[in-house]
Amino acid sequence: MQELRERILADGEVIGSQVLKVDSFLNHQIDPVFVMRMGQEIASRFAGEGVTRILTVEASGIAVAMAVGLALNAPLVFAKKSRASTQNDSVYTADVYSFTRKEAVHITVSARYLGKDDVVLIVDDFLAHGEAMNGLVNIVHQAGAKLAGAGIIIEKRFQGGGDSLRAQGVRIESLAAITSMEPGKICFAE
Ligand code: G4P
Ligand code: NA
Ligand code: NA
């Protein structure tokens, strides 16, 4: 998405070699009109797939998932994060290790909001090593639901998460794919 690449070049700040800060429109301040356009773009790529639920993780995935859910007229469900592991028959759970935060978090989704008749579209703001995405895919499998794929705003392709999911047969659509970055220089795929 050309508009997103331009916005990243104009407003993005590369921290070290691994982290892209986009606090001006996505991760601290949110540009609602722009996020809605990005949600519509992700929705259009999965139109006709019969998506019944959007799945993301709190917190920063929620705004994007809301935009996609509105465009596809489907409810969004966000996995909740907790430190303690929950043992409960009525929830699906996965452990997610965060490279950014260097700690594991436990994510949970109530079985009430995801089940075997669902067609799920996972949505997130970033795809890096794919730990969060693996956890969400795992939860979709626990629910016995069908996975339509994943829609991502910014994929950091050099961290490999997207490619390993594609190798497992998961359809990944990212609106901007970064192949390399350093302060002052960001390179995109295609
Ligand atoms: P991974 O899940 O893809 O392996 O990535 P990682 O563990 O590194 O990511 C942990 C959190 O940091 C995730 O947020 C992810 O969206 C975010 N993140 C990863 N890389 C970047 C980046 O380059 N820039 C920004 N701004 N965020 C990044 P989260 O778990 O959803 O936490 P929250 O911030 O939404 O609460
Ligand atoms: Na985040
Ligand atoms: Na996120």
C-alpha cells in the first residue's frame, strides 16, 4: 500500500536495527481515518472468504482489527494477556515469547467467542518473529475453526515470522513489508 510506505518513510523512526516506531499514527496516537483505509484494504484482500470473526491480541492490534471487522461486518475478538497460566476448560490459551520485551506472556480467548463453525481472519499491527501470530494460529486450531489467513499492517520480513508461517501454508497479506532498515533508511519489498 503506497500510502502506508510513504507514511512510514515520513513518520517512522528506526530504533537500533530491529524496532520501527510509528507512534504518530498507529502505536500511541492513532490516525482513525488512515487506520480505517488500511482496514478496508485488508478486508478487500479477504473478501469472499466467508470470514465470521477477526482475531487479534491486545492492545495495539485492536484498532486495526476494529477497522477490518467493520469493513467485513464481522465481530473482532482480542486475546487477553496475562502473566499466570490459566487452567480452564472454557478458554483457549497459548504462550507467546516477546523478543521485544524479552518475556513470555500467556494469551487467552474464551471458547464462547470462537468455535468450530468460525472462519477466522487474524489481524495485527506488526509481524516480526511471528511469536504472537503463532500463538493466535494455535488458538484457532484449538477452537477447531478454519483459518482464512492473516492481515498485517507492517511485516518486518527480515525477522522471518511471515516466511515461516507462509511455509506452513498460512496466507499472509501485509500492507507494507520491510526487507531491511537502519536509522534514516528503510527498504520495502517489491
Ligand atoms: P513477534 O510477536 O512477531 O515475534 O514480535 P515481538 O515478540 O518482537 O513483538 C512483541 C510486541 O512488539 C508486539 O506487540 C508487536 O506487535 C510489537 N512489535 C514488534 N516489532 C515491532 C516494531 O518494530 N515496532 C513496533 N512499534 N512494535 C513492534 P503486542 O504484543 O501486540 O503488544 P502491545 O504493544 O500491542 O501491547
Ligand atoms: Na504493539
Ligand atoms: Na500487536
